[in-house]
Amino acid sequence: MVISDAGKEKSPVDSPGLLVDSTTVPLSADQIDWLKSTIRDIPDFPRTGIVFKDLTTLLRDGVAFGFVVSVMAKRCARMNPDYIAGIEARGFILGPAIADRLGVGFVPIRKPGKLPHTTEKVDYQLEYGTDSLEVHVDAVEPGRKVVVVDDLLATGGTARAAYELITRLGAEVVSLGFMVELAFLSGRSKQPDGVDVFSLVVYD
């Protein structure tokens, strides 16, 4: 960290406005450490023994959030997507911002019963029980390229379900992108072979 004239800590990034041109994935060790410093640990949540990674503290930091959006947008641009799809709920924060940077459309992937038009649905397994995701049947056209984004890759079931949803519509998922990855939960290994997967910050 460096100290500004106002005596406040600044990020290791000199100019957020230059991020799309100057920063690539993987990030430098200093950039990763800086982002980790904006993420709050909540012990024993949602149950005893779990340390929850609270990303709301990163999102409220304007420089850090702008950095994340810029870097993810640059990484997504490599795949030349037609759409960015975001998984409910925090994928709705990242997805539209990235789509705006790239000048493409945004597709919401939602929990059941939230979308008004005819939907495609995928059920997926949780540690205890099942859950589901839905997308409008006309959300993307067959043959289009889609990048799916979310805040966190943990056990990987939600990301895999989102992949299945988009491919059922006849589109191609060209990448899965995340702010944070909990590598010790092996979520990356649950994604289809050959699909590009990236994350900015990894906890081993």
C-alpha cells in the first residue's frame, strides 16, 4: 500500500481508469493481497466451523469494485461473448457492469419462480438436498457465445447448473468467471472439461 496526500491508504493500482489496458489475469501478488484485504472473514457463519468470505466489504470499496469489474471485463473480452449471464444474486451486481463495459447484453439466471416468461430449469445437488436455477427460454439465441459470472466459486454446483441451462438453449458457454474461488472445495473440477474457468482471488 501507498499513502496519499490525504493520509489515506491507496490501492497498488495507480489509476483505476487505466485498468482495462494495464491489468491481466492472473493478478500480481500485491493486487491479490490488496483485494483480500477488502474481504471480511465472518467466523462460524452460516454454521459453526465455517469462515464466511463477506464480499460486501469489497463491493463498497469503489476502487476495489471498479478494479474487479475492469479486470473481469478485460478477461471476458478475450472470449468475444455475445452475452454476459449472471447467477442470482451477486452475479446480478457483476454481470450488468461487465456487460456494460463490453457493450453486450445481460442475461439473469434466477432462482425458481422469479422469471415471468416461460423458463428452462435445471436442478442441482447441494450438500443436503437440491436447488434449482431457471432462465427464460428465449434469453439467448442458439449459437451465441455466453460468459457466466458470479461472485464466488465454492463447491461448483451452481456454476455447473448455470452452464447446463445456457447450453440447453443451444448457446455456447465460452467461460465461467468469478471474483473469488475457494479452491479447497474443488468446485473447478465439477465444471465440464475444456470450459475456460477463471477467478481473480483464490483461497487454497
